[in-house]
Amino acid sequence: MIAVAQEARENAFVIRSLHQFGACVITEEGELFGGCNIENTISGMGVCAERAAIDNAVVHGKYRFRGIAIVDDSEVLVYPCGVCREYLALFSQTNDIDLEVILAKSETKYVVKKISKLLPNMFVSKSETTRNKIKSYKNK
């Protein structure tokens, strides 16, 4: 996962921050999907690497994940932003798995966290219809 995230990071489109991120989700079946951050000249219109990796998997019909690896090019470990934490939390509800979030500098230097620890009060819809719709992706 970390190697795929590192490879994806090389394709980051970073015209504002010049800070490259890469991510890789792993599906329940063990398939890997990478993503990188894509910035825009208009602030707020970019896409984080974590969401790009998930979106890549969804394009391929994959909705159930075991975890995600995130790499960046800074000196310190960088955690997912709040939007990405909520995105990860949403997809964790498709299969009721507490996703592992791997924050990595390299294949040997990393920390593993659970999404429930990174977002202890994650949004869960009060609508049973919505919750059932989310869980319906478990069978796709």
C-alpha cells in the first residue's frame, strides 16, 4: 500500500502548495487503488489524495475498504484533513469496519491509527433509509 501511495504521490498536481500527497486504499478483496492530491488555482476546489484514492476505487465499482495508506513529502507525519476523515468514516459504514489509516514516511517508518480514533464523533445518519442505502453497497 505504501509503495502504491508513493507512486501516486509522484503524479500530484500541486500548483499552489507544492506539497505532494499520495494515498492508497485496500479493498476487502485486497485490491489497491492509488490517488494523489490535485490542486486548483481557486482555493478549496482541489482534491486530497485520500479522496482521490477512494474515488478511483469507486470508479472501478469498489466500495468496501480495509484501510488506507497516506504518504507525503514533509518531515513529519501528516494526518488526513477533516473532510477526508469524514469521507473515510462514510465508507467505513459500508462494511462496518474500523478502517486502518497508515500515516507513512516510508515502507519502514509509519504509524497506524483507526478512523474511530481520528474521528471519534463521526457523522452517522439518523435516517434508517440512508444507513441502509450506505450498507447496500456491501453487496456490490
